[in-house]
Amino acid sequence: MTDKPFKIAIAGLGTVGAGVAQLLNMNHDHIKQRCGRQVLLNAVSARSKNKDRGFGIEKFQWFDNPLQMVTLDVDLIVELIGGADGVAYDLVKAALQNKKQVVTANKALIATHGEELAEIAESNGVNLMFDAAVAGGVPILHGLRDGVCANKVSSFMALLNGTCNFILTTMAATGRSFEDVLKEAQDKGYAEADPSTDVDGFDTAHKLAILATIGFGIKPDLDHMYVEGIRDIKADDLSNAAVLNRNIKLVGMAKYHKGKVVQYVYPALLPVSHPLADVPGNKSAVLVTGDYVGDLLFLGAGAGQNPTASSVVSDIMYVARGEKSLPFNIPVQNLSDSLPTEILEREGAYYLHIVVAANADIEKGVLPEIETILSEHDISLEELVRAGPAGASGQDLCFTTSSTQEQVFLNLLEKIREIAEVISIRFIRME
Ligand SMILES: NC(=O)c1ccc[n+]([C@@H]2O[C@H](COP(=O)([O-])OP(=O)(O)OC[C@H]3O[C@@H](n4cnc5c(N)ncnc54)[C@H](OP(=O)(O)O)[C@@H]3O)[C@@H](O)[C@H]2O)c1
């Protein structure tokens, strides 16, 4: 045990920042015992000095401008402002350039500028830690860096966005529409006023990029991912999925396909027996497959003040104990280029929802015609979920297909669209 306290400064005292300050205070003695030294919060910064944060800020040095903290006599700076660019980026970069250790929970920053920032951290011999950036309170990055590092990872499959998980779980349980449940999530504070980052899949993509970088040793590159969100999921897709003994989840996946790492974010039908199918709305989960360990499931609170503070403070304690690791586990210069993910090369099965004219004869006309087109594409109809009236506007024809390549599947859809009685088609991928 050293007498010298480990001094830190926190930029950002919102949900996570306030949680970190409170955890450091509440578990002060416990943290001291486990670090072998005191962890001392010296300085803080936020936009408004007068806001009630649930704890007193008088005993800390206050900074209106967090960039002024990088020259302070502190060992570590915690960035909890958020955003890929702007002050969060400027602060982390300047702190690392000033040889300060850095802990952040900012996935957008690491997914966008991680390579550059990790390079500065490495050349200045300091830690850049970001465990809370992926799956909040779930210690997935520590698990990958330390617990799984002997393995060659072959795949990640993960539920990484609480808002999407809440919306899809609630839609399935209540039969309500996406718009209706999104509004409830916004009213309850689970979803942002502008929900695009969450529901269009970008938040999941940021976290997946970080997982893929640590797991596969490839550079984080958001442009090389395929990203699709959940806005087009309808309540009857979820009820039809239930008939198929499946749930619909927004999944992030990274795996080897034809010798390269592909990275997908899309809503998918998962069998109810799948480890991710029943993950509740407030949890995140990452299923990792390693060549020696097999499947490992990391599951827990993916967001929220206390769980996220838990991850941030664990990172702080790791550094305070004098431990050191490379931000992405291998030197940045050894990361290989990520290659573009071609969704047309995806192989898998599909769920189809076709709306057919009200006066069409599905059984004797449309369905046999579709089956002929399917067999011309070497695809079979696996399970017929629904064939019948869907109000005055038409009839529903819902079924699943055998596995095929997405390009072949899209060619098939073009042919089905040519059938005169077909009004519209939508599909969801199956895993
Ligand atoms: N919330 C979660 O559950 C969660 C989970 C995992 C990761 N994260 C990540 O953690 C980070 C923080 O999230 P959060 O939910 O705590 O955000 P938040 O509640 O919006 O807090 C942001 C904080 O940053 C401060 N801030 C904004 N601009 C600033 C500036 N120019 N200078 C100084 N301070 C500034 C704000 O000050 P004022 O308070 O004065 O406005 C506020 O205290 C983000 O990167 C987020 O992605 C959050």
C-alpha cells in the first residue's frame, strides 16, 4: 500500500459522471483496500456549476472548460461528456498527449477515433480504458482482454442497445406499434428525443466496432459495417415470430465469412432456445465464441447510472493498481484493415411477409406460383405462418425460407413482385 493517493478529474457530471463520483465516495474504503491506495477525486467539470447533482461539488476544483484539466496535477482524467467529436475528442486527445491516463465510457468516440487515440496512448505509455463503452455494467472488454485472450475468437453475437431491446420486448408482449412504444420509451426517459442513434442501429454499430477490434484485431471502421435498425418492424411480425417459436431482436454480429470478418447490425428472428432470445429489455448480452473456450455469454445491465459507474470505476481502479494494457490489446500498428461487409454475400434463412390482393386466391393461385419461383432459385418454403385476410386492404401470406445467399434471395423477391396480385413484400433475416 502506498501513501500516495491516485488523483483523478472527471469531465461530465451527468447520469454516469454523477454515478462515478457517488460510487467513489460511497465505496471509498473498499476501493482503497482493493487498489492498495486511495483514489481521490480532485477536480470536476460540467456545463453548469449550479445544477443539483445529488452530491456536493464544493470540495472539488471546478472547471468550466474541461480542457484546462489536462495540465492539472492528476494521474487520470475520466471523460463522461459523450459524442464522437467536439470537446470529448479534444479532451481525450489532449489528456493523452499530456501523458495522463484516460478512462471513458464514450463508444462513439472510440469507434470513430479509437485508432488515433490508441496510438497516442501507446506512444506516451499511458492507458486508455473504455470498458463502460460496450454493454454498460457488463465487464465484457476486461473479459475479452484478460479472460478470453488465449482464444482465437470466431464470432460475436450481441444485444447492445437497451432502447431497441425495450421497444421490441414491449411490442411482442403488448401487440402495440413501434411508434407507440417508442413514444412510451421517450416519455419514460429510456429513449432520446431524437432516437435515431438507437433505433437506426448506430449505437449498436459503435459498440460492435469496439468488440470486433479487440476480438479480431481489425481497425474500427463504421463504414465497413452493414447497419439496419428496427423502425420497419411491425407488431404482427412479432406475433408471427411467436408462432414460429422465435423472438425478434436487434443483433450486432461479427464473424468470419469467406476468410474475412463481416460485421452486421440488423433485426433478426432468433429461436426462443437461443441464448439471446429472451434477454429482457433492460439488459445487454454478448455471446462470444472462442476456439478453446467455446461459447461464453456475458449478460447484465447494459446502461444506467450505477451499472455504468461500476464499469468506469473498475477501469479507474485497474489503472490505480498500476496495471497496464494496450487499448485494443495489440499494438495499433498490428491491427489489420477491416474489409467492407457485403450484405449481398450474407447466407441465411428469411421470414417473408407478403401482402396479396383481397380478391386473390392464395391457395390455388399465388402460393403455387411463389413455390415455383422458390424452386427455380433452389430455395424451399420452410414454414407457412399465415395465409388469410388482413382487413379490407388485402391478405397476408407469411412464411420462412430455407437458407440462401442474400443476392439470390433479392432476385427471388424481384420475381415475386412481378406476380400481379402481390401488393407489397417485406422480410426479416433469421439467425
Ligand atoms: N447513460 C448511460 O447509461 C450510459 C451507459 C454507457 C455509456 N454511456 C456513455 O457515457 C457518456 C456520458 O453519458 P451520460 O448519460 O452521463 O450523459 P449526460 O447525462 O448527458 O451527461 C453529460 C455531461 O457532460 C457535461 N457536458 C456537456 N458538454 C460539456 C462541456 N462542453 N464541458 C463540460 N461538460 C460538458 C454535461 O454538463 P451539464 O450536466 O452541466 O449539462 C453533463 O454533466 C456518453 O459517452 C455515453 O455514451 C452512458
